[in-house]
Amino acid sequence: MNWITNYVRPRINSIFSRRETPDNLWTKCNECGTMLFHRELADNLHVCTNCGHHMHISPRARFKALFDGGIFTEVKVPAPTPDPLHFKDQKRYPDRMKAAQKQTGEHEAMLVVTGDIGRTPIVACAQDFSFMGGSMGMYVGNAIIAAAEEAVKLKRPLVLFSAAGGARMQEGILSLMQMPRTTVAVQMLKEAGLPYIVVLTHPTTGGVTASYAMLGDVQIAEPNALICFAGPRVIEQTIREKLPEGFQRAEYLLDHGMLDRVTKRTEMRDELITITRMLMGLPPAVRGDLPAPEEAEVAEAAAAVQAAADLPADTPEKK
């Protein structure tokens, strides 16, 4: 053993050895196949910079981009009875819940928060499609009711981002009962004279579409989002006919009067600021603040004002 073995060889091996690359640095766009760097994708709100395809985004990432300074406060949602039907398919329902919680880091499929967008205070809630398909169960029903009650208490508009595969089958009829419950919650907002704005994201289907997701005062959708009750494949098999191109996509529904707007995710914040302020009877939003003046500039301006005040009344500067 000598210095070549102890020092030189390990040094050479460390220089030329293969370095491990993290698996999550690049994301492939499902629409165009472009490989996107994770920071570039996150900065563009998970919208493909090549083709504009809107990928999945978590509620927290969405809210961080939506609210002023990325600051928001979570609203507590009452927890329902866990596994009321003792449901079991290939796995027990509590086991599926634990797996979804571990995967997403969230307690359930909907997040309710309060905060300001463009200095406009709002209440917002968003479904997480990665949490058991964003399925509507008792917790989601409680979340929408909690959001509506918070909006009425604070006299703020409610903005809801939907993304769901429908009702949660593990809760059976109890999940379907959330449809009338959430409809009553929306009615609370209407009776209080508060705006209810719905942003439909890909996909919004099933009982969610048949209840709170289509009851907004303003219906906005992200581009190419699938919005339907029964999916196109089920309809084709039922009526035995070929459906039109783009059937049940956001642009098709906009052309047929089911939506008010189709807005890109990168432009959604400005759109919501404009709409909420208009519906609340507020003046147009301030698009930017002037930078605070430097102390030297303030002192110079004050001196100029004082000098002008000290001039005789008959001087041209005074006049």
C-alpha cells in the first residue's frame, strides 16, 4: 500500500466515476413528447412551454402562484366518520386513504384557504386529482360547506378549482349525498349576494359536474379540459354513434354555451382578479406599485419645495 493506492487511484475514480442523476429533473409532455426541465416547468405553472398542454398541478402549487406573495391561510374542515361502510375491494378503504396521504402529503382531496389576489380578499378551494382521483366524498362535501360558510362570514367571493373523477365509490350513497349538500352551500353564497366562480380543470366528471362544479356565477375552464357527466366512451357505446371531434372538451362546451371563458393557467390569476373585483363592485386592480423613493431623493425634493417657498412673491419662479 502506498500513496498511489491510497490517494491517486481514489481521486481518479471519483473524477471519472458515473454520477447519479435524480429521476425527477425532467418531465415528458404527454401531448407533444417534449422533455421539460423541472424548474422551467414549475415556473410556467406546469404548462408545456412547447405546445401549451396543461399538466396536473397540486392545489398548493396552484395557490402559491395565485395568491399575493404566495401567502394563504388554510381553513379547518370538519373531519367526517372514517370508513363508514367498512368498504373493501382489493384493499381496505383506510389503507387506500393512507397510501394517498403518503403519496400527496395532503389529508384529503380538497384544500380550502383564504388570502388576497391583487389585494382582493377571497376564499378558495381546490381539488387534488392525484388524491384518489379527486373523488368527492364526505370530506369534500364538508370542505365546500366550510368554504361557503367562511366566505359568508368574511363577506368574500368563493373561487373553486374542480378536478375529479366523480363520487367516491368507497363511501357509496354517502358520497352521492354530497351533491345536494354542496348545492345548498352554493345557495348560501347566492343568498348572501357573494360571487361564486368555478374554474374547471382536467378532468371534471361525474357527480362533481352534476352539482357544485356547474353552479358558478362565472364558469371558466382551462384549455382542453375534459368536462362531462358520463365520459365520451360510455356515450359512444350507449348511442352507437361516433361523437364530434373534441366532444366534451372545454372549447367545445364554450362554443355551445356551457362555459363563459376558456383561460390559460398562466393568465388565470389576472382573469380572476378582474372578475372578482368587478363582481364585488371594486375599482380596477393596481397592476404594480412604484418603488419607494430613495432618502436622498426625498431630501432633495423637500429642499426644492422649501427653496421655492422662500422666494419673493414677484420672482418668475414664485409666479
